[in-house]
Amino acid sequence: MKPFLKQIDENGERWLLLFFYTTIVITIAMEVLRRFVFSYSSIWGEEVARYAFIYLAWVGASAAVKERAHIRIDVLLHYLPNRGKAAIYLFGDICTLIVALFASTGRFTLSTSHSSLALSPTVWVSARPGFSLRFPSDFH
């Protein structure tokens, strides 16, 4: 069990990033094909791509924090002793934690008036496999 959890800890974010990126590519390619070849597009295609992109950004940010790969100016770090570097890293981690706490409590909400079509129960019913592959003429 321990090697399995270690694999998830080491590679879980990478697999999630691959899944969300693949979801975006397949969904958008399918929607382009359906829109320009069949002259029909689904309601859920844009929503799936949008939410996959949002989760891709959050998981990508998490992976970047884990690997300390965020963009930063580290010119001064080369001239500091190890204790100074540790203090700067600790300060950065505390700032990141504060921003994450604000973001998780919803204080950075940009707009609350937008409602998503994906939140509607009727869209979830109509998004079951096979239903949305029908042509618009089937619904008249």
C-alpha cells in the first residue's frame, strides 16, 4: 500500500494534468467537428472544456508549488546564506498560504451573477452518453 500512495504523491498531479488537458483537447476537437461538419453543437461541450481548464489551472498551480516552479526573481537568493534563503522561502510560503485561504473561502469572487448551464439539472440529464450525439432535427 505504501508504494501506491508514494506513486500518487509523486505523480498524482501529473496524471490529473494529463487527464484535464486531454479532456480539453478531445472536447474542443469534437465540438469543432460537430459544429462545422454537422452544423450542430452541444450545450455541454463548452462547459466541460471550461471546467476542465479551471481544474487544470488549479492542479497546475498545486504542482508548481510542490516543485517550487512558480515564476520568481531569485537574483538575491544567490547572495544570501542558507538561513536567509530559508527565511525568504518561509515568507513566500506563508504569503501563498494566506492567498490560498482567501481563495478557498471565496473572497476573490469576481462575479456572482453568472450562472452556468452545467449547474442546471436538465442539462445533466441531457448530457448522458448518446443523447447529445443526435441531430437537431430529432428534437423538433
